Amino acid sequence: MALMITDECINCDVCEPECPNDAISMGEDYYVIAPEQCTECVGHFDTPQCVEICPVACIPVNPEHLESKETLWQKFQRLQAAQSDAAAAHGGV
């Protein structure tokens, strides 16, 4: 499952820095979550950090991107491997 941010978002800016996968960014009108990067914090935390901190509860599961915990774990592993490869390509920076 990937999460999504609804149009109830008030652009308070608290969710973006909490995302360990950098999946949250400012969209045209409000923040958005890139489903290919969202693991619901699997591999990092027990609960999605954006959901925990959102003051208006506008971050539900995205019904177009339903994934099992196992799939989310596999996505986490792929993202970590890609991040390691990118760091190695840039001399570990």
C-alpha cells in the first residue's frame, strides 16, 4: 500500500521532512506522495510517520496502490539498494 495526500491538506509542511524515502513533495496545490517511493515507512518505522504527524488526518491508503507488507518490504529493499548504488557512484557522498 502506498499512501496518498487528499485535497484536505493545509500545506503545513510537517510531513515532507518526516518521510524517510523522500516520497513526499509539493504538488501543484498541495503535497503529494510518489507511490513508487512510499513504503508506509516499512523498514524504517512501525507506523507511517506522515500519518502520525499530520494535523488534519488527510493521508489515507491510496486505493490505486494496494500492497502487502511483504511487497512494501521488497520495495524498501530496492530503494535502499538504489540509494547505496547512487552513493557509490558519487564516491560515497
